[in-house]
Amino acid sequence: MTIDLEPFKKLIKQRCGLILEGLGEEKLATVLAQRLTVTKFGNSAEYYFHLQGSSDEFQELVNLLTINETYFFREVEQLHLLTERLVPRLLMQREDNQPLRILSAGCSSGEEPFSLVMALREKYGDDMSSLFSFAGGDIDTQALAKARSGCYNEFSFRAVGPEIKARYFDQDGWVYRLKDEIRNRVEFQEMNLFAEEFPVALHGCDIIFFRNVSIYFDTPTRRIIQQNLASLLKKSGYLVIGTAETIANDFGVLSLIEEDGLFYFSKGQFSAPVPAAAPVFDFSRYVVSKVAAPQQCEIPELPFVRSSPSVTSSLLTSEVVAPVVASFNPCLNVDEVQQYCREKRYEEAMAMIVIQLEQNPGDTSLLLLKAHIQFNRKEFELAEASARQALETDPWSIDAFVLLGLAAKWRDLVKEAIRWFKQAVYARHECWLARYYLADLYRAGGESDKARREYRGVLQLLSQSTVPDHGIKVLPLGMVHSELRFLCEHQLGKLGNQRRIARRK
Ligand SMILES: C[S@@+](CC[C@H](N)C(=O)[O-])C[C@H]1O[C@@H](n2cnc3c(N)ncnc32)[C@H](O)[C@@H]1O
């Protein structure tokens, strides 16, 4: 039976802002077929009529459509921003003794709000209970039920090492149960970010984390949601959006601030940063791989720089792979894998790659996508090995050069990183992405003239009426030209200021 998806897409967008295109549309078709069978409606028109009047059925449908990908200590540099910058500042400015209220909006199954609790527990010890109150909101009631249960499996721990697991969780077979001291700290609320009204409990927030959610909305919807979130913030509150999303969410509703190379939004007048109160929470002890120190975060979260270290490939056992593959179109192809990578559904993408590589072990595109996922999981050495393998079949692969450059950069192998990015530029002068990274590396190394030259080069390439092809063929790039131009102009402005200050001296 063919279902006319348009009325459903419209209704869902109207009520919760979600855009269902591409794979989202395919998912909608599958989910609708499933609901039609379960509810026993004769046709989709009858089901649509029922759906309009039944909030329970609408909820069932939404629960099946949302993407809940999340894990503990995701984008850990932003947790560092929280514990070392935002919280100390707000505690200092606080006029009453009320706890700071922290909300995770779009909290999925709870890994994000619980990470905030654990991070602040590490920093403030037992005082955490009186200093902070935490809430998590999501439209997906099933995800919220999981969050309330506080039970997780290995997939949620892809970014954390054994210490955090041992300290805050009790293991019961495959299940890790969050200790009550952390679990009871978060109040979970059903919340539609696109709604006109919000539960009272969600008002008066000091800090809102809203990460990896805005990508599911179009620009007008993102603007409305930001206005909604701004209305939930206190006058001096902060909004932290996923690192790769922030600039695309700069609507002038809140002030965009850059601190330590990270962007976030502030509702009130921004006051000068306060020094971090000791002791500093050293995240690097707890996460699986290196956490960038603030200065090192200056390279913005371009397509690859997503802190999503994940399960190692060895965890991709047949129990994981088989159900994933069975639930997908049997005609697997690279485009599909790329799309999963774009949606950051790395487990599924990796499962597809593993299976396809068995048939085509030397396939450059699959090897590059594998390297891309490994890079995003911060498995830099594995990523490097896969990218080098790709170079064996395509010695001029710009994708491979850029990936190798990034993997070296994240391991602080600056010279090696520069060599790979230069190699990419040598192979393709118009590879503006490699030139951008080169510029950032030069800037970080104090080579301002070289940095300026590269930033200007990128700006010049990106300002052409038709932006030249950067030569990257396979890796899913999420970077919007205007964002990259903004970053280059921003850095050039800073380099210009430094030159003026140096001259005055
Ligand atoms: C990919 S998860 C992000 C989880 C977490 N913030 C993180 O960064 O790991 C996106 C979440 O946004 C939620 N979501 C989508 N649309 C929403 C809406 N209109 N209102 C509230 N939550 C929504 C989904 O249910 C899903 O759990």
C-alpha cells in the first residue's frame, strides 16, 4: 500500500517542528506502515483522521520517529566550559542562595543531564546537591522512561573510561545501573520545544544545554525554538548548543560568545570571564581519549571534529550487526552509509561498512567512511590505519589526506598534521577545508603571517560565485560556507587586533 506521506509530514512539522526528509521520510513510511498494522485502520486517510484527534497515537508515532543517539560525556570540552567557566561565574554573581538550575533540553535517554550531574559532582563534591538542581526534557516519552530508569548498556559509555563507570554505576550483567545519588538529582519532564507553553518546572533556568537537537529543524523553526529557550532562561542565563550547531543558530535572539575557542549564547550582558575556581575538574582522566585543552579547542568543530568516540569495532559483534542490517534496505550502498554518518548514527553506519567490506575489502569509499567514524570516536590510530589503507588504492585521495591531517592534529602531532594538510593542498589547491586547518595550525603555532595568508585564501575561494570543488569526495561534510567564512573573518579580525596591539607596544 502506498501512503501519501505529505499530510503526515505537515502535521508532525506543525506540532513538533521536525523535518522529515530523505532518510527521515523513509523512516516515516516504515513507521506509518507499522502503526497502520497495529491500529488496524483500513487505510492511511482513516489513520490520519484518528491521529489528528488522538494525542496518545500522536505520541506513539513521535516516539518512533525521533532520533535518540546520545552517550555519556559527549562533547566533553563543553562540560569543561560548564564546570570551569559558566558555573563559577554564575555562582559568583548569584544574589540569593538558590541552587543554579540546569536544563538539558532534548535530553533523550538521560546521558546528557546525568553527565552534567557527574561533572559537577566531580568538581563540587557533596556541595553539588545544594548548589544545583537539574532537569531533563524531551518530547519522546519512551526515551524519558529509559532516562528515569537510569539503566544503560555499553553503547552509552563510548566516551568514558572505566573510572566513571565504576564510581557512578552498579553493573548487573550487561546493564549498568546509575547510582541513586546521581539518578535522583534529575527531574525528567515531557517537553515539546516547539510548544507555546512549557511546564512551570522548566522556567527560570540558569543554564540550558541544547545539543544535537537543532539539526532536526529548519531555520525558521530553530529561531522559534531559540526564542522559546531564551524565555526559559533567567536574565543572566546561558545556552550551550552543540559545537557544530552554534553558528547556524545565531539569530540575534541571544548574544553569541566565544571563550576558550568555544561558542555559546548568553542572555544577559556578558561580564568578563572569572578565573576558574580550584580544583579544576580534569576530564582527561575520565574520558576514553585525550580531551582538548581549551586553547586546543580553537579549531572549531568542523565536520570531523565531533567528540563521539564510540564502541570499538570489536564490539560490533553479530548481535549488533545482524539486527542493524536486517532493519535496513538490503541494497546497501555508500550513499546510505554516508547519510547515516551525516546523522551521526555511527553504530549503524559501521555495521553496514563491516559487512560491505567483507565483500569489497579494498573499497576506498568504505575505508574512508570507516576512518571517518573511527576519527569521530577518537580512535585516531585506527582512523589513520584505515585512511592509509584507502591511500593504497587511491594514492591521491584528498579525503585521506585531510583525515590523516586531522588525526595527527588531534594527537598533537602538529608537524605531521601540517604535512598532510599541505599534501591535500598540493593535490588540490582549492581544498579550502585543508587550507582552513592549515591556517588554524599556523595561528596556534604563532605563525601569524602564514595563518593570515591561508585564512584569506579560504575567504577568497569561498567568496567566488561558484565555490570551487574542494576535492573531498566521500567524507560527509557538514560545514556551511557562510559559517566557515564567518570563522575566517573572525580569526583574521583577531589576528589584525594582535598586530595593532603589537605595533602600539
Ligand atoms: C540526538 S538526541 C540528542 C540528545 C542529547 N542532547 C545529546 O546531545 O546527546 C535528540 C533528542 O531531541 C529530541 N527532540 C526532537 N524534537 C523535539 C522537540 N520538538 N521537543 C523536545 N525534544 C525533541 C528527540 O526526542 C531526541 O531525544
